[in-house]
Amino acid sequence: MTNLVTVSAPLIADFTALPDSVINIPNYTFNFQNTTNLDSATYAWNFGDGSLSPEKNPVHTYKDTGVFVVQLSVSNIYGCQSSVTHTAHVKTVPQYLFVPNAFEPASIKSELRTFNVLGEGMVTYSLQIYNNWGQLLFQTSALDGSGAPKNGWDGNINGQPAPQGTYVWKINARFIDGSQWQGMKYRNGGTPSTTGIIHLIR
């Protein structure tokens, strides 16, 4: 009499986090994709913040920033068990906005040729440039993926160089933590303002 023994491949738990294992606020949600090598009967997730799930591919939203140790434990119908841990990181980003007070389109230094507002971590942003008669000359609200301003004023009006002089900027911005930008302050003790003067040097 021949006794047959069935040997199955070992159960190896694993998973990936989407969109990545590190995400930046204001996104706090991970899609956890189970990549365990075999089908399992049970799944037990511990997200590292006190939350649990029995789902195969759970979606989890964290309430705060930080590094969380996520554990997946699986078992199959034969009683085999396996577990694995990976980290999930909800990362903050810098939140700031700085407005220069002068620029020179003909400068030999490229960083001085355009009136560029420096900043990061914004979700909404609006820059407007006016002349001394209140005429709108330039405006932009474009931000890149890190919440930094994408466009600056090159000192032209309708394709023609604006004359040397002073111009007025106005900025409205909100950061990813929900706070409103209070304005630029150039000197200690000064009052922050969301409007100011820019000097165009020819």
C-alpha cells in the first residue's frame, strides 16, 4: 500500500502600500495590497495606530502624521501561518512663503531676473501684480506637486518691458494644514502684510 503525502508551498505573507510607503499630508490614506504568495483563509491587519482589519486588501486612513508599523498575519485552511511587517509613513512637508522685494530682468544672475515667490506646502495660492494706478499687470495661481509657486513675473507687460519703478504685489495663500498665510514681514517687529512693494530694476 502506498501512502501519498501532499506537500504545498510554504505560505509567505507580504503586502505593498499604495500610492507609496511614504505619503505627504494632506493625504493620510493608504491602499494596502495583499501580495501573499498563496490564497489564505484569514487575514489580520494591524495598522500600528490601534486599528485592525480582517479584509484582504484594506484601505486605511491615519489621523495624524508619523511612522506606523503595519503587520499582516495570514493563515490558510491547513493551519499554516505567516506574518510580515512594513512601515507606512505619513510625512509632513515644509510650509512657508517668502516674497522678495526686488528683481532685475537684465541681471547676470538668473535667479534675479524674475519676480519669483518662494514657498512650499500650499493648497491654494494667488499672486497679483499691479502698477501704481491699480491696473492688474500679472496674475497666477499655479502650484507644483509640492505646493510651490510655478510661475513668476518676468517684468513685461503685454510682451513689452515694464519701466523701472515700484509695483504692488498681492498674495492670498492657504497651507495644507488649513492655515491661512498671514503675510510677509521684512523687518523684526514689523506687521505681516499680504500686500507689498516690489522694486523692478532696469
